[in-house]
Amino acid sequence: MTGSDAAPAPLDTSRPHPARVYDWWLGGKDNYPVDEELARKILAVDDTAVRGARANRRFMHRAVRTVAEAGTRQFLDIGTGIPTEPNLHQVAQGVAPGSRVVYADNDPIVLRHAEALLHGSAEGSTDYVHADVRDPDTILRLAGETLDFAQPVALSLVALTHYLGDAVDGDDVHGLLKRYVDALAPGSFLILSQVTPDLNPEAVGKAAGLFARSGTPFHPRSLTEFARFFDGLQLLGPGIIPVTGWRPEPEDVAAQAEGIVPVYAGVARKP
């Protein structure tokens, strides 16, 4: 397992963590009362939260399968979250057993579960980097011990960018994404999903306020703002679309009937 240059921060259970809130929505057990409290508060003002979390997972499965079937054999998943089966490496290696996968996250709980992320196929390889998305130099350097960045890589940041701000003197999320994409070889893919205010502005605004008051910045983005992440890339059909509509399978069609999910999704290829 690849490490990071610094020791991981101690586990802080006094404040909610997005990965653990997400885990509660998915029905997981790796969360604390403070995470459950925020998850329930958000669900009370935005009844799409659980549906959206599950839709995001299914989108990840479909997107990874799509790019694996297109021939991609290397995957870098940033903001991995707490392991939930099937995880990305299981999907990728289910298509191509020799696939190489690197996970990256900054949550100490994910670090604790890293061994569960590493049980991949005998033919392929899986690795874990404990580092923050805001430190691309570290993530790319350590991921490069497993991945060959001279060859195509599928980079996924599923339901992560809405936790990153736009300010150039802050997170500079668009500049940050560009640094990652610039490191990828032609033929690589970018897999993204992001909460949007476009489809349910009142509920998403209330959820964003609850996140902010809990100490977690939250940045829902419009279609135009989300589309900027794909500048210079070739979007795969059907383009940018609400997450349940991206190449839906029967379960996604059923979810669409339950109501909207205010999350955009897209997959694009680097020319």
C-alpha cells in the first residue's frame, strides 16, 4: 500500500465528515452520531439525498464499466470514500482482470479500511494513497508507483468537486482539475459527478447551508460551471446529464420515476 509523506491526521469524530455522511445515506456502518445527525438534517430538507447517493454509486459503476470496455486498464479514483461493494476495482477488474487501480482519500477511516480496497484480482493491482485531493503533486507521484501516466488513465472524482471552492487563492477547483487532467496521457478519461442547484434550488440551498454550518464548505454548481471541468475534452454520449440518465440501466430508470436527483454527471476523453 502506498503511503503519504505525512502521518494521517487523527480521527476527528467531533465534526461530520462528508465521506461518513455519504456512508450513512448508503446504509453503511462506518459513521458516527455527528455524521448521522447531519445526514438526517440534510435528508429532512432535501429528500433526494439518499436517492442521490445511491444514484452516484450506480453512475460510477456504469462509467467505469464503459471506459474499461473501451480499453482503459488504469484507474485513479480520488475521494474514494468508505468501501462499498462493488467498488471501482471490482467493476474494472470484472471487465479486464489485469486492470490497475489506485484509490486516494484523506479520511482516516478510509485509511483504516484500505486493506478492503486492496483485494483485487490476481492479474491486476490495487493500491491506496492517503492524501488530499488538493495535493495533486503527492497523489500523482505516489499513484505513479502503480500507474504508468504515459499510458491512458481513467481519473474519477465522483461526488467530490462540490466540496471544493472556486477561489483562485483557495481550492481553485477548476485549476486543480486542470492540473490532474494535464498529467494524463491522450486517450485518458475524466469521470465526474457534482451536485447542482439547477434542478431543485430550494432544497439544495438548504442542504448547502447545513453543510456550511457544520464546518464543511459545499458548492453546488450550475450546468455551465460543471461543464467547465470538461473544457478541452471530448464528452461521451449522452453528454452532461442528470446522474440517473447517464446510460441508465433498469434500476436507474426505476429511480427516475421516484423523482429528480439534483446531480450532474459526465464522462469525457482526453484527445
